Amino acid sequence: MIKIKRVYEEAEHDDGYRVLIDRLWPRGLSKKKLEMDEWLKEIAVSDELRKWFSHKPSRWEEFRKNYSAELKGKDKLLNSLVAKAGKGNVTILYGAKDELHNNAVVLKELLDERIKRY
């Protein structure tokens, strides 16, 4: 199962494999404090798209479309997360304040689609 969680939330036993998907390190967190298994910058939103989106809900649909397009060439990384989810929980960690409009939401949707296909 794929779950999403803000990096500022406490780690829980049922989080399983914890992967940070932001390109930038979360503000105010030391690397010691953040319990994670992997920092997967390669599937993070491009700097250009992140800056353009600026977490404006009015740009959400276009952001989703553009980030999904950026992920199209990342099959190996996406399939690796799907395989891990087949063995146990995977928790995608993100730093954004907006829990409904962020890259983790888009990534979870794409991963859930792949899981259904397999």
C-alpha cells in the first residue's frame, strides 16, 4: 500500500519503507531527525515546475498534468516503488504545507494506477 505523509509528522511503525520525494531538504529538519529509508530526488518535481506552481490551487490541474509528464521517463524508479509496495507499506514523504495540492498526491495516484495494473 502507498501512503503519503508530511515529513513533519512522526514516523509510525506501519509506515513501512519511507521515501522522501522532494528535491530540496525540508526546512527545519535535521537529517538525523527525519526517519527515512531513501531520498529519491530523481522523481522530484523539476525546479521550473515547482517554482511555477508555487502551491497555488488554481494551478493544480495543470501542475498534475505537467508533473505526470515529467514522471513518464522514470519507469524504473516508479516500478521500484511499486515492487516495494508489493512487499509492504511505502510512505511517500513531502514537505509542502498544502496536503491536497502537492507532488506526493500526484505520485501516489500514478503508483496506485500501476499497482492496479499489476
